[in-house]
Amino acid sequence: MVCEHESPGALFPRPWRTGFCGRTENTSFNDGRGPEMTKKLLVLLLLWGGVQLSAQTIIQQFAALSSGAGEVSDLDLVTPSARGSVLIAMPGQLSPGVTVLTVTDNAPGGGNSYKQVPHASSSCPNGPLEIWYCENCNPGVTELQFHLSGHVSASINSFLEVSNLASSGVLDGDGAQVSNGTSTGAGSELGPSLTTTAKDLIVARYFSTAPHPTAVTPAAWTYKPSYVYVLKGPPGTYQPTLTGGKSGSSFCMSMAAFKIAASH
């Protein structure tokens, strides 16, 4: 299925326009260079049925563009969240200096408590990236809201719902980040290095200027157009390198690791 929506200001590389397209709202956004866009373009990046592994299940994952966000940027889930999942939210604001103060959701049994991954906030010329999460979350979440320190023109928010992770103490140490990075002569973007102590899900959220990366190395990593991840990674040191971009491009990256449940 090919989505024909165009993204404002080439915020998304071409792969973002291919795949499953979710809901849109009728509130419009105009970047001054083309027709009006819907306020939110929801793009499911991989396997709307989830990624099944013995130790982990990615129930849903996607990224959404929210324009005209003001001081609250919201994110609609593709399906209501399941009981006990870990919800990983990776907001990116397209306004320099604006950060996320808190994250809330609409779980029917009471909103979940979200924590920010320490030392994982990175900075790009266009704005910052962060990683937030809740563990052993109440089910039925259909919307997250990011409460911001100031007004933004738009946000790109990435999201994963993962089951079979630790129900408490899920974060494996602090995060890591690269701010205001510059790609090498080969167009490679070297991410931060993170050492884990357990069998983990490792995720790295990034933003790159055009032309955007198209792949990631080493082979353990899976590439998506706004983040990369390793499933069921044994203890060790991880450092993703994005490839396929242009020499001298600017980028930033935020990275964190989440423990698999002990029984797995």
C-alpha cells in the first residue's frame, strides 16, 4: 500500500510515505509551499500485527507528525495498548530549545506515570529529541500528550509498545546521546555508545537533515525512518551507525536500553 500524502518541508524521507497510513484529523497545516496538510499524519512503520519473538513482542510501532502543536503535542495510538506493556515515547520538537516537561495518557483505569530516560536528551539545530517510558502500564491507552516548555510549530513523535519487558526497573542504566553531530565523508552518522548489563531491547531515536540515512549497521540493528532498534540484545556495548546519507549532514541521536522480563 502506498500513501500519497506529502510531508511538509521534507521532514520525512521517502520511505515514510510508503506503508500503512492511519487516521488523520481535519485540522489543517500549511507550510506555505503547497496544499494544506492534515494536522497529523500517522504512519505505521512496520508490521501492524507486531513483531513476534520468544522474549519480546513489539505490539505496535509508528511515528506521527503533529503540526500546530502549541504547548501540547498529542499522539494517537493505532490500537489501544495492552495490559502490562512498556510504552516508549520518543518525542522530537521542531523548535529549538523547547523540551517536554511531562507526558500523560488517557488509560481508562488511571493515567500512567512516565519517566524520562536520563542522559538521553539530544539536540539538533531543528530541536531536541527525548525518550520517555512507562513500565507495567495500565491498558487501554489511545492517546499520549506531551506537555511542552514552549510553543512549537510541529513535532515528530515516535512510539513503541513492547510486551515481555521487566515489570519494574525496566531501564538498564542511563541513556546516551549525540548532539549536533556531523556525518563523515562517506555519509555515515556514528551514534552514541551504550553498554548494557542485561538482555535488552535497545532503541535509538534520531533526526537527520536531508538526504536522510537509509540503513544502519551493525547487522543486529533494525532500521526505521526515525529510529533504529535491537531486539533481544545480550549484555554488551552497542553503537549504531546510520548509512546512506550525505557527507557533512547534521544529525542527533538519543539512545536507551530496556530489560527483558526475567522469565524470558
